[in-house]
Amino acid sequence: MSITEIPADQLDPQQFIADQVAAIARRVGDGLAINALSGGVDSSAVTMLGHRALGERLKTYFVDNALMRAGEPERVVGIFRDLGVPVEIVDARDAFLGALAGVTDPEEKREAVTQTFYRDVFGRLVRESGAKFLLQGTILTDVDETVAGIKRQHNVFEQLGIDPSEAFGYEIIEPLVQLRKDGVRRVAEALGLPEEIWNRMPFPGPALAARVIGEATAERLETVRQCTAIVEEELAGCGAFQYMAILHEDRVTGIRHGGREFGMQVELRCWDSVDAREATPTRLPWETLERLADRLTSEVPGVVSVTYNVAKKPPSTMEAV
């Protein structure tokens, strides 16, 4: 299946919006559709496109999967409530943590998140609502990385020969699949989304599970969640494309209160990029890195080591898992 890219510099956002709203309305007809809102720019743009096309016939859910940033469900639902878009929070924490239990291989973790999301959680929502369509924010970079075998993105199916109707019982509509991140931002801004959404940095589909090397237990997810809050607070004004904290698997030797402590190692990543296809580590000031290391080791229980990634993409990737 060939996808014709619309580069950001050739994009007419208003025309794109009109075309996609009409296409969604035509495909769904008089039926119902559902979508998942994570608060990222991709899912937020799709949510607005879908509600323009379908109104109340699009049911929007925020899936609380135990893998999100601190306070994310309430924050995102509040933003969209102010935009006149009702969002229902679905508590699926136990389902995702159960699916990830004992899983350490990166691809198996991504597959566990994918199957739990599409088959279990949304399979149930489809059955209960009677919807036949799922709107989602797949973009062209997701497809490229999956088809090339770089990283299995959780939201790519048809390009791998997977028919969602057969696998999950519903069709998937992807209004943004011709765009990359810079184009999606232009569309999201034109849709009237606030800057805190359209200019928000990318967040992985598997969420914080993609930032825990090894098993993503509730305890380890909480550690990386605390680290994420500190990193995002400290780097909010640095102008980078994306930044994150990665929790490593092995314990490392540290010193605390005059004695040895086998603690945790956190890796910081901060990227300069346009569309995520290539990226360069941001040259953060040494004082910033020192402040981050001090806060992470003093405020997050068990963290004794902090490192900074300096490898470009490629050969590195934005996320570690």
C-alpha cells in the first residue's frame, strides 16, 4: 500500500482539514466511530477532525493504561472539555500491567501494549458501543520505521499485511498518515488546538513502557514517571524537539549516607530534530545536566547514576525501547 507524502512546506492546512473531515464523514456514513485521545498532537488532531466530521457519533476515550505521565488523564480531559469535546476515561491499568508482567524483550513489550490496546480494551469498547470504525493518529514516520524493521510502532497494521477487521473486529481510519510531525503540528494549530497541544513534544505509543529497559512493573514505571516529571520541568524552555528519561535494567554501584547502595541508572536523552527521521543530541549546558543529575539522585528514590546520550539518530533512535 503506497502512501503519498504531503510535505509540510506543501501543506495547505485548511484544505487538508476540509478534505479529511469530508473523507471521515463519507467513510463512517451514518454509523458510529471511536477514538483514543492521549493528549499528544497526533491523537488530538484526529480527535478534532473526527468531531468536526461526526459530532456526537464519535466517542472519544482516554485509556488510563498505567503508562502515562503523572496527572495526564485529568489534565487532557480538562483541556478538551474546554474545547467542547467530551472525553471518557477508561481505567485499564490492571489489563496493561498484567500484559507486561514478566516481559523484557522490546518487541514483545510493544506487542503486549498493542494487543491489549486494540484487541482487549478497544475490542470491548467497540462491542459495547456498536462502533465499526476506530480513528487513530498514525503518521508517515510510524509507517516508515515499522516497514523498515527499525521499530514496530503500535499503530501500524495494513502496511504489515494485518487486516484490522479480521484481527480486531473494526476498521481503522488514519487521517494523518500522509503527514510527518511538522505537518501534523500545522494542522493541529489550524484546528484551533492550544499551543500546549499542537506544539507538544512527541510521546511514544507504548508510553512510559518504552522508557523502561527490562520489565515494566508498576514500581519501575513509577520511578520513570517521577524522573520524567523532573526532566520535563527542567528542560521545558530548552527548545529541543524531544527529551526524556530512560530507566536502565541493571543495578549500579552508588554511595549514599557513607555506605554502598546498589541503585538505579537513569539515561537522559534530548534531541534536536524537525520530523524525527534524523536527530542530533542537544548540546545542553553543563550546569543544566548537573542540576538534572542532582535532582534525579536526590528526589527519586533509588537513583544513583545519571548519564546523557550523545549518539545521533541514526544509528541511535529517539526512544530506547
